Amino acid sequence: MIGRVPQAAFDLAEWSGIRLARVERALSDWVVADAPAGLGDAMRYAVLDGGKRLRPLLVIAACEAVAGNEEAALRAGCAVELIHAYSLVHDDMPCMDNDILRRGKPTVHVKFGQAQALLAGDALQALAFELLAPEGDAVPASIQATLCRMLACAAGHAGMAGGQAIDLASIGLSLDEAQLREMHRRKTGALLEGSVMMGAACGRTDAGERAALRAYGRALGLAFQVVDDILDVTADSATLGKTAGKDADQNKPTYVSVLGLERSRAYARELLDEALAALDGSGLADTRALHALAIMVVDRDN
Amino acid sequence: MIGRVPQAAFDLAEWSGIRLARVERALSDWVVADAPAGLGDAMRYAVLDGGKRLRPLLVIAACEAVAGNEEAALRAGCAVELIHAYSLVHDDMPCMDNDILRRGKPTVHVKFGQAQALLAGDALQALAFELLAPEGDAVPASIQATLCRMLACAAGHAGMAGGQAIDLASIGLSLDEAQLREMHRRKTGALLEGSVMMGAACGRTDAGERAALRAYGRALGLAFQVVDDILDVTADSATLGKTAGKDADQNKPTYVSVLGLERSRAYARELLDEALAALDGSGLADTRALHALAIMVVDRDN
């Protein structure tokens, strides 16, 4: 490991167990089965019983680091997860990556048909914003509006959707490291960084704290992708729960193809160091959950 | 016409000319061309130089009727138009309606490919919510949050996306009039009613005014669809700017197939009466633009 434990011992499994249970219950409550004509079934299939819920955990950990509004963080965490889930549904479709396996199960379009998969993805994106703007005063309107803005930016043309467009256009091209970083900063990084910043937006922060959390989120987002590229080469499909070796088969540029496996592993460690250093310098009282989540991202095997 | 002009003479062409110019300029400014890898081009193609902009005009007219915040209404109008535009892009794709002509031009997937069309639709939906939640204080946070909630509900599983799922499931079935109304209330009605209510949410209203505007929006939304079904049978593709006779070819239930042409025309008139009566009873000072827009919806030929 990284050999630096800046704060009192912390049990990530215990911390995340409680929060994951809350997230799963909220997702099950909010992703409604009574949407018409099978749409609800497809939406629930895309979201429930799968996924590591890394993004909701990042939102909640950042919210706790700034002692923010818990209801806002739960909603924001679920909203980010819905955006992530919808992007996987659309990404797996035949006109995109054409994948049939996800989280060890048939992909949504395989199970429900392409048209329903398209609609389920669209409805999940709308539901994400619905979750962020509840009636009543449990979440102040200023936080609701800020969260909507941040999620829209992270998900849209300047973030995830833009990164996917670059990804599409890059098939068969040889990108250099800077171009690859730019693609991933948008494609996966924007939503991970956005998760951290949305959590922070559930409470009060000063500019220095926000800058530190942004540096953490950015390094973690990139580390996540580097590790993803490594696992695509080194893990098997059963462990990954999705088709391994897919990037290489599709002739997509990856960190492994650009840097090689050894240098990619070292780069993931450097990024982890960078993320943890940003936390250490943040001045925030308790960043242990964020710290442990960053280590988990780099040490995961799926 | 309907033979009832409750307020001073009103020139819809003059009124809407000024507002349309504002909407077109705002859409052109906000739907950015610099999104990466051709995504911006596909987004702009889907949105600009086409469409009657009925939804933005409804938002603005309702906002003016309640003397609301103009900047909020411009943003809400453009946001609703982006949702409408994205739904057309996805709806035209081969796995849905498989249409190649829209507003007299090749559809987005024909021009840019299916993957880019999918992403452009996704990015347009995200941009809609981004427009509703600008930084700064030109639009109060409480209005931003309310508009996000209303748009998400109108676009999602309980609204447009849900209606499209019913539409998909209904191909080849014979629906009765109640089922057909339920489908259209969601598929096209929710966003039209939502346009009116979002405009109203840009200002202050009492419960009676909101109920009247909702009744107006609901009747107008249904009238719009009845007229659409009539035009699908009676107009040619050149006038419509999209493929005529498509519903019948695809064996989709329509008002014309359920009620017949004559009864459908009478029903559109009844709904117009209902919409105008709701306005008359609203107690709002100036509903002339809303009045004229309802008449335009029923009297249009494309």
C-alpha cells in the first residue's frame, strides 16, 4: 500500500456497508417499477443489484468531509449512479460498443430490446435530475440548483457525452498520452470528479477546500481509468463481470497500449499519491473515507 | 375560427416574431459547436434551423401571462426545446421509428451515424438541465430548482419517455380511446403541458391560476396530438417535412384510426374550446398569446 495513514485507523468495509445499504434502498425506492409498458423493469434491471456504487460512495464521503446535508448527498449519489447506469446501457448498444455482457448479466438491449434500452437510458437520465430537485425543504433550493448544474456539466458535452464522442472518433487511431488523458478526463473522469464536488456542494466549503477536493477527484478519476485499462488486459471476463480484452479487440487506444503495462501500473500509483496528497493538504478534518476509497480504486481487481 | 375573442385584438405573428428571434439566438449561443469530435455539429444540426418552436413560445407566453422572470422563461423555453429535439433524434433511430426525413432534412443518424445520434440526444438532454441552472442570480435558485423538477417529470418515465414506451408496446394493437389518450397525454402532452407550467413557474401564481393553466396545457397537448394524427393522413410529406402516412404504415393506433377523420376533427375543436375556456376562467390579465397559440395548434397544416 501507500504506507501513509494520516488519520486514525478506518474500516472502509464497515463505513461503506452502512452507506451502501442506504444507497441500495434509495435506488430501489426511487427507480420505480410502475413506469409503463415494461420501461420500469428495464430501468430497474439497469440500475439494481449491480455495480460497486463507487460514485455514490464518493458523493457521501465528500459530503461527510464537509459536514454537509445528508439527504442532499443521498439524492446526489443516486443521481450520479443513474447517469452512470444510463451511460452503460447506451454504451453497450449495437451502434456503440455492441456488448452483450455487463456485471455478469445480459446487457439491457439483449434482455429488453434496443428500443426499450434506448428509452430506459433516456428515462434514467431524466430521473437523475428529478432526484436532485425534490419538493419540500429537506434540501435547500440553492443546493438543488447547484447539484443540477454540476451533474448536467459532468454528464453532457463538456463531460461524459463529449468523452464518449472522442472515444468513438479514436477507434483505430494512435493517440498520444495527452490526447488519451483528455478523452478519459471527460469520459469517466468528469463524473467521478463531479461526484466528489457534488458531495462537497452539499455543505459549506472555502475555495482552498474546493480546490483540494477537485485535485483529489481529478487524480482519482484518471487513476480509475488507468486501472480499468490495466484490468481489461490482465483480468478475465468472469472477474470483471464484462467482456475482457474488449478494448484491444476493438483497436481502442488505452493506457496499456500507449504506456505499456508496467508504466501504467506505476502511473496509477503516482495518481493515487497525488490524490492522497491533495487530501492531506485540504485542511479538512476527516477525509478518511475519501482516502480509503482512493486506495480501493487503485487496488481493485474488477 | 372559434368565434370568441375575449381580449383586445392580438397579432400573433408580430408577438411571436420577436420572441422567436430571441429563442433562435439563445439556442445558437447555448448549443455549442465546440463540443468534441463532431458531437457539437450533430447537436446543432438536431436543434437549429428547424421546428416551429411551439414549446418555447408556450413557455414565454405563460411567463408573460403571470409577469414572470424573462431570463428564466428564455432558458426554460430553450431547455424544453432541447428535450423535444433530443426525443426526435432518438425516436428517428433505426431501433425506434427508423425515419430518414425530419423537417425536410436527413435525420441525425442518417447524417452523422447512429452512435453520434445517440450521443447527441444524450448530450442535448443534459444541456437542457444545464440551461435551467445557470450560475449567478439572474434566475433565483428556487425557480431553477422548480424548473428542473418540472422538466425532469415531463421528460421522464411518468411523461415523455413513458409515453414512448407505451407507443412502442402498442404497435399492431387496437387501443381504445382512453388508452390512446393516456399514451398521448404522456408522449406529447406532458412536455406541452409542462411548457405552460414551467412558464407559469417563472412568476408568482395562485392555485386557481395554476389549475386553469394546467387545464389549458392539458387540452392543448391533446389537441396537438389529434391534429398530428389528422395531418399524418391528410398532408403530404413535403408539407409536413417528415414522412407522411407513417403511423398507418407502421400499424400504430391513432386518433384517426380509432375515431375516424371526421370525429377527430370535431374532437380537436372541442379540445380547443376547452383550452380557451380554461384561459377565460383563469382570472389572468392577459392571456392573448396563449389564446392565439392554441388556435394556431389546431389550425396548422404542418
